[in-house]
Amino acid sequence: MLKEFKEFALKGNVVDLAVGVIIGAAFGKIVTSLVEDVLMPILGILIGGINFENLKIVITQAQGDVPESAIMYGTFIQNIINFLIIAFSIFLMVKAMNSFRKKEEVKEEEKPEEKPADIVLLEEIRDLLKK
């Protein structure tokens, strides 16, 4: 069982997936910062000075030690914008990678197939026998 796990864990696909998850998490933090620290303040100014983090519907007011209960729809709007930016960025990267792969496939198809050395040698012998 340990041997099977080792083979699974060391396959290229698993390692690539792990790298993708780590890079994706870091990319998500960058996009979150872009949205929260750059885009949302600008959007708030354009809309009229609204801070999206403060947009909420209060269900019950805070009373003493009990905090207020509220629906934070401004945070939800920020998360939607985060998702759209991340999804669009990933779409662009996948599209670029696919076009790069297509170019590589075309180059591979253009190359004439090389014959094995024994076939070439046999053809040379055949041609010499014909002479």
C-alpha cells in the first residue's frame, strides 16, 4: 500500500496539481487585494462614495455583549467581483496555453517522419541490388 501511494504521489500529474493549487491560492490573494484595495474604492467613488464593505442589512442591533446580526451583501458583491476576475484571468491563461500547444502540434506535424536505421539500410541494399 505504501508503494502504491508513493507511485501515486510522485506521478507528474499529482505534483503539477499541487503546484497549481499553491499558485492558485497565491493568485487568489493577489486578486483579492486588487479588488478590495484598488478596484472597490474606485468603484465606490464612482458610485457616490459608497464603501462596499459597509453595505449590509441589519437584522438585529447589537445589545451589550451580543453583536449585531446582519446580512453583509457588500462583502458578497466583492467576492463576486473577485471570482469574475479570477475566472477571466484563468480563461486567458488557458486560452494562451492552448494556442501555444496548437502551434507546437503544427510544428510536430510538419516534420517528416524519420525511418528507423535498419529500414534505411535495407532500402539502400535493395537499391544496390537493383543496379
